[in-house]
Amino acid sequence: MLPDTALTEPAVWEALLDNGLPHTALMRQLPQLTGLGLLDPLATRTGAVAAQPADPERLQRARVHPVNVLVALRTYAAGRGVRGRGTWTPAQQIVDALDAAFYAAFRAVKPTGKRYLLALDVSGSMASPIAGLPLSAREASAALALVTAATETHHRIVGFTARGDGASYREAGLRQVDISPRQRLDDAIRAVSSLPFGGTDCSLPMRYALERGIDVDVFVVLTDSETWAGQQHPHQSLRRYREHINPQAKLVVGMTASHFTIADPQDAGMLDIAGFDAGVPALPADFARGA
């Protein structure tokens, strides 16, 4: 309810901080607070503010998803706005606090109890920024894999690519990825980045599960949608899997907006995600629950 001019006054922000900013609002305003000099490394208030992002109770109340914390961390550490609006000199205490908050936020994610096959596209195009954020599609997919590993007891994580010749999953480059919730994000990104790059065949995860007889409730295929369809469309592969293994299996696919759909829009058990924003990280779990 404050006029814009008031938000350029340090005294106004000091009063707001004293009154208590909600968790997501605080993370969003860290660049502004830093630019106004309120989070200088020598400022008395900096330590108190730095203690808030990773506070378990605040994270639980706000239900902040770890990937949203990661976006805030990358934006703040970059020292400039995503769209070039405003610059600031990041305070290391705040950078460290957001880094700690990313891992602490895992505990705020409620498990679904479903059986997941999380398939990460490891093609070369995944290194591109996602949705104008200071985050690549590969980094976002690795972060979501860490969250899944930390919150869902029954999960398997694979990386997939393709040679483009319609070969089986073994020849095409689908392999299990060992990602542990005890890992740091950088380690998970390295694990995914070390896999061979090629084209993108999004049917491979379902074919893999069918050939191996793996029980899966939800296939989550994280891809930038720069896809080569292969011999079988993903929705055809899911239907074959449903016929032979689990008739109720669901598919969530995508991370970016493109000019075509991978899932079948007529199938209520398939969900295309077009784009990436603060609401996207929680979508697969909500869809798995039937929310």
C-alpha cells in the first residue's frame, strides 16, 4: 500500500523489516535492500536478515519450494536483475544464507508416496537459460532431481538422449543417474553433465520401464522440448506401458514453452508444462496427487 517513491527510502524498509516481511517477499526484496545499503557486510541488521531465509519454521509456513529459493539465490548472486533492471553488490552473508535455504527447503516439500521415474534430458540444448532466469534447463532439472531424491522414497532417476536412428534405449543412451539427497547441487549437475549428449527422444523413459517391468505411478520427463520424436511418440509409449504394467500411470513432461505438445492434450493422465516460473516446481507432485 506504499507509493513507489517510499520504497526508495532506507528508513521505510527498516520499518518494514522491524514489522516482519513474509518469507517470499523478503527473498524477493533482498536485491533492493542490498542496493539501499541495508545489507552491507558491516551493517548491524545484516546478520538478523541472513538468519531468516533458512529458518525451518519460516520455510514451512511459506511452503517455499527449493527451486524457487535457487532462483532467488542465482538472481541475488548475479548482482543484477534478470531483465537488466537494477544492480547491487551481493553480500556474502546473504548468498550463504540463500544457499543454506535451498537445502533446508527440502524439508518443507510434502512427499506424495507415489513411485517416480524421473527422466532428465541430457542433450546439449539443456545448457541454455530457462524462461529468462539465471538458471539453465540442466541446472533446474538437476535441482528437481535432488528434491525428488530427498522427498520421495520410491524413485528412480535416469538421464536420456538419442542418436537419432530409432535405436533401443540401450543404444540411444538412457542410463541410471545416481543422485543422492546428501549431494550438493553442483555434484548433481556434474553427474548429469558428464553423460553423452545427443538428440532427444522423450519416449525412452516409458520404453525403458516397459522393457524392464518397472512399476511406475508417475513419469516426470524434464526436457527443454527441443525433441526428436523417434520411432514412437511419448504418448504412444505411455499407452503401451499402461496396457502392460500400470493402467493408472501418469506423465508430466516439459520445462519450456514450444510450438508443439509432447503429451496428448486429450489424455487427463498426461500434463505438458509450457514454461517455467515459481508455480512450476510443485506441479508434478500436485498432478501426481490428482490435485
